[in-house]
Amino acid sequence: MVLIALAIVFAGLGAMSLSKSDADNTGSGPAESATSTTVAAPVPQMPQSTAQKTSDAPPSTTLPSTTIDTPTTTPPPTTTAAVAKSVPVRVLNNSMIVGLAGKTANQLTAEGWNVVETGNYPGVNIPKTTVYYGNSPGDREAGLAIAQQLGTSAEAKSSGLGESSPGVTVIVTGN
């Protein structure tokens, strides 16, 4: 009976500590977590005289432990997409749909992308809307994020594309 009562008490304490830590981490500021460090406090030993010694076994001592909670602050995570949105983006129309590049550029601008140019793509006909990314830092991440946002594919810029400007180029086709 006593063991059951103790089990219930400890289960309740455990549930309270878990719910308290979850409630503490839901704030909008930096997350704080507590790190526990256990330090053993020394216990003074009584000197034993050789006349009282009845066993060859070493004396056993029990060390009480003290727990010290140290709060640790972790910075909020930085997303790659937020960093990559400063990459210059060009949106070019490769279809017969008037204003498709402008419409797509407005959509990307509303999502925080740095659209620097819209216009018509003068190259060969591309069968499907594609996002092309350059070799500059952040270009690949930005290209993949834009492709995911538009529901299309992304690939590295090639010399056959005829587009060598830095950043990301989106060629829209209406498909």
C-alpha cells in the first residue's frame, strides 16, 4: 500500500516537472533550459584505532549529493530560407501568357524575395517552369526554396541557358 502511494506521488511530481518545463519553453524569447550538476559533499570520517578494527574491509562511506541548477540560454534557430532571400532573383517569361513573369515576381516579392528584374526570356523554348541557381553563396539554397514554393524543379545554371547573371533565374512557362 505504501509503495503504491509513493509511486503515485512520484508520478505526480514527474508529470508536474515535465509540464512546467514545457510551459517554460513556449515563450517567444530565447529558450532557456536547466542543466543539472551533481556535486558530492565530503563527509568527515572518524579515525579508527587499530584495537577497534574487526574487519579487513575498507570502511564504507555514503556521500550526500547536492544538485545545482544552472540556466543555459540558447539563441533562436536561424532558417536558411530567411538568409537566402537576399539573393537577387530574375523572373523571365517563356510563354505566350502576357504578364506571367510580373505575376510570379509579385508572388515572390510578397514572400520576401529580392526580385531585381522581370522580362521575357529570349532563349529557346523551355517546356516547364524551372528555377536556375548560380554558384554564389546562398544561390543554391535560394533556388531550391523558390522551386519548392512554386512547385517546380530547380537546377544549376548552365552555359546553354544563356543566362549568366548572379543569383537565381526563374523561367516561367505557364506549365
